[in-house]
Amino acid sequence: VIEKILKFNVDWNSLIICFGGGVLGDLVALASSLILRGVDYFQIPTTLLSQVDSSVGGKTAINSRYGKNLIGTFKQPKKVIISVDVLKSLDQREIISGYAEILKYSFIKDKNFFNWLKTNGKKILSIDPKSCIYAIKKSCSIKSKIVSIDEKEHGIREILNFGHTFGHAIESVTGYSDKIRHGESIFIGMYLAIKFSIFLKLCNENILDNYVSHLEELG
């Protein structure tokens, strides 16, 4: 990818624009951070998951055969441009996958947001524009505040990984295949993380009840 971009005689004033989902966003972001030791790039995320999570925060990475996201840098996009119209082109499974990250933000930071999701979750899954815009803005706001405090993940930013330790293990076992998508593995990962926290007596059982009952309500 980098060699192909360099063919265009890019310089430090060049701008790379990424139009796509999270995997493509990470790939383009990583390339932009390496070309000429860093050129500017815009993110135009086209999946719900990338709109609420991977396009914001400046983590850029690709997978290795030894694990997920092991090759990467930190590089902030100059701009992130989001349109909910593109969500209409996605299949339902992809929308559900993105919802996992939205739910994650409510659990790590905002109980009122979770209560809002209990009422409006189905609207997001049916791509109601007003509900989607609110959920995307809220998720991006929570993430950007955390990242602004701890950009390089030496502290509080670690909470953004809620569900991801188990989730990444599941993805690794399935060979990063379409058998399970990222958001689907995060749903399971968050469930396991809560369950493990209850086992360690760090977490209340009613949190697991709230989590499970919400997913059951959504079907």
C-alpha cells in the first residue's frame, strides 16, 4: 500500500482520505503515519462500528499471525467525517456488530446513556437517523474525552478495552474470519469480562443481569 502511494510522488502537503470500515481505516491510518514519517489523513468511516470507535482516538494497527493489532502506531486523523446515510448500505449483522461498541461506552462511562439505549436500542438497529446520530455523537464524545487524558494508553484509556481481551482471543481462535465479526466477539467478551469480575468479587451480579436482559430485549 505504501509503495503504491509513493508512486504518486506524495510530499508532506499530501492528504490521504480513507473511505471504508475499521480494518481499512486502520490500514490507511498506519500507512499515513509511516509515509514520510507522517502525512495528514481524513477518516470517512462507513460502518457503524468504525463510526463510533475505530475512526476516533488515533490508534492505528494491523493484525499479525501472532495476534490482533500488534503492528501499529499512534496517529490522529485531521478530520473524521461521518454520515449515517451510508449505514443503510450495511447488512443487519454489521449494524449489530457496531452496536456492541456503543453498548461498551455506556457500560464504562455513562449509566444514563445505558438507560437511553434500553429505550432506543431497537431504533439504532433499524437505523433511525436521529437515534443513530445521538448514539454516534455520545460514543465519540466519551472516547475523545478519555483519549485526550491518556492518548498513548498508559492509564485510563485501558477502559476502552472492556470486553476486548476475551474478544480478541475469540477472533484469534477463529482466524479473524467472517465466522465471528469484531463486534460479535466483543458482545461475548464483555459478557465474559463481567462474569469473571463477579467471580473475582469486583462486580455486582445485577450488572450482568442488566447486560443480558438488554441483549435479550433486542433479540
